[in-house]
Amino acid sequence: MKAMVLEKPGQPLQLVERPDPLPGPGQVQVAVSACGVCRTDLHVVDGDLNEARLPIIPGHEIVGKITALGDGVDGFDIGERVGIPWLGYSCGCCRYCVSGDENLCDEPGFTGYQIDGGYAELTVADARYCFALPGPQSDAESAPWLCAGLIGYRSLMMAGEDCQRLGIYGFGAAAHIVAQIARYQQREVYAFTSPGDTAAQAFALEMGALWAGDSNQTPPCDLDAAIIFAPVGSLVPAALRAVRKGGIVVCGGIHMSEIPSFPYHILWGERMIRSVANLTRQDALDFLTLAPQIPVRTRVEEFPLHQANEALHALRSGNLTGAAVLRP
Ligand SMILES: [Zn+2]
Ligand SMILES: [Zn+2]
């Protein structure tokens, strides 16, 4: 099979020919049809996240059809369409796994980080962490659901059920999915983009935002909560200033530049800051049930597999509307 491989952080991915991976016990082999390009992949490639098992095939928004079953796989058939997300393994016995917080597992395995991912023609995955993807949406459209959708959904849950006025900082793949869910739940969406990014602001309005503006602007009203998807630490105090007393600021990204110091009074009034780490399989079941009902439509830009570096570059430079997706 062909795969795009990260040999060393800071270097471009290499197109290599590898033997087809065979499914071990409990694993499925999947022919990758689409794999989303997530900001986390950029952080792995750049070495901001430095626990990658190298060399590694990145990619954790995988959609494809099962081509082989390992021993003992239950509940999946050959030919079935599945999605493979970021959480590829959890130990099942640490305090977090036992209490239902497997997203915080002490010994996790993440797809495209410690476990070879979807920037390839074939991949194998632990069947217990794969999800059936029935439904009419295309493979390319579904791929961003597997991380941007799931993490976005978890971030929205952390914003609180009574959050009526929701701010979203950074309007890319995750945000455009979250905005659709929030609108479906009859919440108001206020979108913040890089100053002057009128294309992203127009996109946000098209996706149902009530207001869109620059990240250094004050929204027209106090927000109940804000989710930060852009990996920019200075947005934390900006978002704190935008939320009301008791409001919540959710950091939805896995890596962020340093957060500058800020005066206590913008946190005062029982405002909260929290991060969202990874996902649980229950998040995936909940989101993958909800998304087709809305239905969530995903804006994607497709790239052939060998152009993975170009896709990463487009994401890095902000030249994407929606989500980049590789088509092996
Ligand atoms: Zn665990
Ligand atoms: Zn991701």
C-alpha cells in the first residue's frame, strides 16, 4: 500500500510503499476512502505534540470500508463502512477508564499519533474503537465528523446545557459543525475569526451564526459560554472578557500557544476556564446519532493522498474554508 509517513517532526511527510497491514486479533483492516486533515496532525508533524511513535502514519478522521476481520471481531462485517477516530485504545483499568472518563486514560493510544492512521490506502484498527457509519452522507463529508465533529460536540456539551449565547473563536472545521448543532438546538452563535478574515466571517454567517467579527472585537451582547478552537493562547483572556458572570470558556484544541497573564477581575464572578481532552466512545455514539438527524453538512476540500503536505500547508496558512480531506 501507499502511505504518507512522518519520519521526523519538522520534516515533510514521505510517500512510501509498505506491505499491507494485516488485522491482528480484535482488529479490522479498512480500505481508507477519506481521511480528514486535523489541526492536531499539524501539531504532530511540527513536534508540538512530542509523544508520537515514529515513524508514524498520521490521520485520525478515517472513513473506509472493512476489507478483513481479525480473530474475535464482533459486530462488524466485511464491506461495512466505518469511522475511526482519535481515541484508538484505552487501558480499561485506570481510575479514569473505570469511572467512564476514558478520554483521560493514563495509558491511551491515539490514532495517527501512537497507532498508524489514515494517511494511507489501508489501515488496521481495534474494532472496539471503530464506529459504523450508515447514512447517506459521503465518505469525504463524514471524515471530519470523526474528530472536528466529535471534539466539537464534546466542547459544546462542556459549554453547558443552559448556554443560549455561544461564542466560537476560530471558524474552521470544528466550528462549522458545532455551529450547525448549536443552531439546531436553538442557541445563538457568535463567531470570532482572525482580525480581517472576512471570508471566514461570511462562512460563519452562512453556517447560521447570528454575528461574526474579529477576535479582538466585543460581541454585541454578553455570552453564556465561548469555545476556543484556534490554537492561540491570547484568546483565553479575550473570551473571558466576552462571557457573562458564571460563564464558561472551553479550550477545544489539544495544543495552544502560551496564555498571557490577565487581571483577576475578568475571571471573577465565577467564570470558568476548562479544556476538552480527546473523546470517549460514548461521545462518538451520541454525536454520530445526532449528526445525521440535523443533518450536519460538512464543507470539505479534497486532496489526493500524495498531496498530504499541501493539505497540511493549506490548513497551516488558513487557506481553507471548512475541512481538508485526503482521498487515498
Ligand atoms: Zn485507562
Ligand atoms: Zn483531530
